[in-house]
Amino acid sequence: MTPVLPTGPRLALREIEHEDTAVFLAICGDPEATRHLSFEPRTRDQVQAIVDRSMNLAKDSPRTE
């Protein structure tokens, strides 16, 4: 895996982890937060599938996503 760890004075990015599921669910599962987005609120299972897929894609070499 090629890690993604860019940082700056006001921003730091890191790889997604299984523990991030609850945070993503809080956003992606909230009808008000998704009201103007291109998808309906997600379930915990849907969010977990997104996290799992993202973690698996991060292992690709070359990395495409």
C-alpha cells in the first residue's frame, strides 16, 4: 500500500480505518446532512461496506483510487 499522509498547517489526511465507520455513519446516515447530496442516508451496513472497500482499494498497486 502507498500511504496517503499529506499534511499542512490546517489539514492532515490519513488512511481510512475500521474505527472510522461510526464517524462516517454520523454524516452519511443523517437525513439532514445528506439532504442536498446525491444519495439517500446510508445504513450502518452500507457505510461499513464503503469503509471496507476503501481499505481494500488502498492496497492496490498501482493505486487507482
